[in-house]
Amino acid sequence: MKQLCARLLRLSALGLCGLLFAGVATQAHTYPERSIRLVVPNAAGGGSDAFARVIAQKLGEVLNQTVVVENKPGAQGGIGTTYGAKAAPDGYTLTVAFVSTMAVNPFVYADIGYEPLKDFVAVAVGVDQPYLMVTYPTSPYQNLQEFGQFAKQKKGGATFGSTSSQTELIGVLFQTLVETRMLYIPYKNATTAVVELSRGDIDVMVASLPSAIPLINAGKLKALAVTGNKRVAALPNVPSAAEAGFPAFEASGWYGIVAPKGTPEAIVQFLNKHINAILAMPDVRKNLSAAGLDVFTTTPAEFTAMIERDYQRWGALAQTHKSMRK
């Protein structure tokens, strides 16, 4: 009798597992059955928003479903990212991820409302980009070397602005390289920051390529250098930091897509496959390249490893920043 009961229990457990796996398989097979929400934790107009809108349009066409971009700015990306973390893990709410939200904010803020390495699964990374050190058109310095000297000599310290925790730390990195301190001016959005920078209210700003390139081309901003070891195709006349004499001033960011933890693996792989295919489209590559973004693709596992590496790197720099504040 005991053996019969044990056998029945095993059969029941196997049946339940079979039903669960069948449910996941069916969900993945029919996905998507309705519109998908793509959360951007920044205001419209910046690099993450530009990336999201390219992906949303193409993904909607490929999947024959509407992909709605929802901008939820605030708290250096924390509000939108928290919203994405707490969404149902069914593949219908995706979030644009970037270095600030996934690798910097946990070390800068006491309670950001989510845990990057625990609350999300990596879906697909799409683009990589260095940043730009920019200033106002009539500034007295023309390159990083001249600005470094200016920052050391300016009474009260030079001022630098940014709109994200990562670009704040890029400013910190520059300070450590030139052995000086600057006054950090935080901004909630790039529009306000650029207006104040263009009229000389602040000295420099670390900006994303998509938001800065149109203003540089229009003569409203002046680029000092790219924060990397090579120039970008969209700004061929702007030197890299390495060319400017600062090879250690290397800092890049990326934009990718993540989903809430618990999202079925089949859906994650499905989305990764289609997003990678979209990024291979010539018109997509052309549009993103014009914005200064380099397209590259990974598997979900490779993207996960990349997030973890940046978490370690930027976490260490954030600790340095805290020491400088004391």
C-alpha cells in the first residue's frame, strides 16, 4: 500500500511539472498576444530614448504587435527601472537598461527600489557608446589638456554637469586623472543641462552622443574629446581621450533590454533572437551609427556577464567618489 501511494505521489508530481512546462511552452508559442510596453527610465530626447524608439518600431513590425515606449524619468533612472522590476514577468513589460541603472545606482543611492543582479533577466544588449566631454562654444579651453589646467587653476573649482550617475562618475574619473576637484551640478534632464552649459553657466558636461551630436553640429556646444581610445564616425574631427593625452579616460556605456526576473526563458530567447535580427538590419545600423552608437549583439548569458563586470568596475569607482566627498 505504501509503495502504491508513493508511486501515485510521484506520478502526480510529474503530471504537475508536465502541466507547468506545457503552460510555459504554450505561453512562449503564442507570445505576443497583445501590445508590449517598453519602459525608458529617462525623459524623451536622450540616448536611451532614441535607442528605445528604434527598437520599438522595428520590433512592433516584426512581431505584428504594438510596442509602446513609456518614458518614466526620475531618480537617475530609478523610478522607471523600479517600475520595470515590479512588472509581471510575462514578457509584456520590458525595460531599457544602461550602466547607470544596472551598475552605478546601487552604489550611489541608499535605496533604489530594486536589485539589478537579482530583479532582472538580461534579454539583449543593442549598442555601445563612449561619451563626450563638451563645453560652451566660447570657452577658453579647446581640448582636455587645456581644460585640465583650467580646472586646477579656477578659484572654487571648475563646474561639471551630468544627467546620470554614470556620467557623474566619469567626471570623477577625470578629476582623479588631473588630480583636482570639480563642483558637480546634477540635472534632471539633458535639455536643461545643455541650455545652461551653452550659455556658460557651467564649465563642462559629460554627455551622451545622441543628445550632443545635433548641438555640436549646430554650433551650440563644443566637443573637447570622446571618452575612449578611438574617434567616432559621427564626429570624425573630435579627438579621442587617448589622442588628447588621457588614455586612462576610457568610459563607455551601453543600452540594452531587460525583463523582470521570472520571465520564461523561452520568451527571453525569442526576444533576443528578434532584437538581434533587428540590429542587423542596414537601416537600423545606419540610424544608430548616425547617433554615434555602435551596434553589437550578445546572447542573454553574455549580456548578464557584461552587467556583472560593469557592476564591479563602477562600484569600485563609486567607492572612490565617496572617499573624495569626505
